[in-house]
Amino acid sequence: MCGIVGYVGKRSAQDVLLDGLEKLEYRGYDSAGVALALDGGIRVVKSKGRLTALREKLAAQQLAQSFCGIGHTRWATHGAPNDINAHPHASNDGKFAVVHNGIIENYMELREELLRKGYRFESETDTEVIVHLIEMYYAGDFRKAVMKASSRLVGSYALGIVCTDTPDTV
Ligand code: GLU
């Protein structure tokens, strides 16, 4: 279990998140990523390896300034340490992105339920079930959807979540 950073404010979220993740580097990690609220959507940028790899990817993309976002350093427990399994993970509708530290012990049964309901999975992580559960339970109230989704989780979970409908909230 590694690190989570979240930011909402007047400064560049990208800068604050990268600085925060740098402070968490000492805990060890295998990949890192950020999700930034941008232009009514969420932009996810993530990379296997050191934070410098993430910094380089972000620099190459020259994104517009964002004032809200989440960041993560991962220590893989479920799924190889690669770009796809790195956090954040996004919902199928693109409305939510989630970072997670911990382990979802009942992720297999949740994954099967969500697959049956038509949700598509991109990663091998236990984490990804969380973001699809939030999408499934969302009916306009971000907080309620998160509470409902987390009531389905067994295990340990520190979460950071953003939603395009409330781009001033983490
Ligand atoms: N269990 C999650 C994963 O493997 C989170 C690991 C962590 O805490 O960094 O992706």
C-alpha cells in the first residue's frame, strides 16, 4: 500500500499532486498516475516505473490547467505492475476516476456481477470494481453513490475519487 493525494483549490492541481506524490515516494511504489478534472471531463495519465516517467508523460501532453485532481503511487497486489494496472481507473462512462490503496477481498464476485451487467474491465486489479460500482449506483448524487459502492466492499480501502459532475470535489 502506497500513497494517495487529492487536491481542489486555486493552484495547478497537476503541480500539487506531483509534489505530493514525490513526498510519498519513500514508501516505495511500482507505478504512479493522476486524474485531472479538465474541460468537463477527466484526464487520466499514468505510468509504470518512477515518478519521472509520469512527469515526462504529463510534460509531453501539455494539458490545460486543472484545479482538481487525484494522484496515486501503487504497490501492486492484484495484477502486474504495468501502465494499464496503474491507478487511476476510470468508469466506462468516463464520469469517475478512482485511486485506491489496499485490497478488495471480494473483488472476484463483484467483478463477475459487473461483467454480467455489461461493464467492461481494462485492468487486472481488484480496484477497478470500485469505479464500476460507483457508476452503477450513481443517480446524480456523488456522495451517495460512493457510500453505496463502499458498502459492497470487503477488505481495506483508502480511496480518492473524482466525478465530472462535481469538478470542485474530491
Ligand atoms: N490492490 C490495488 C492494486 O493492486 C492497490 C494497491 C496499492 O495499495 O497500491 O492495484
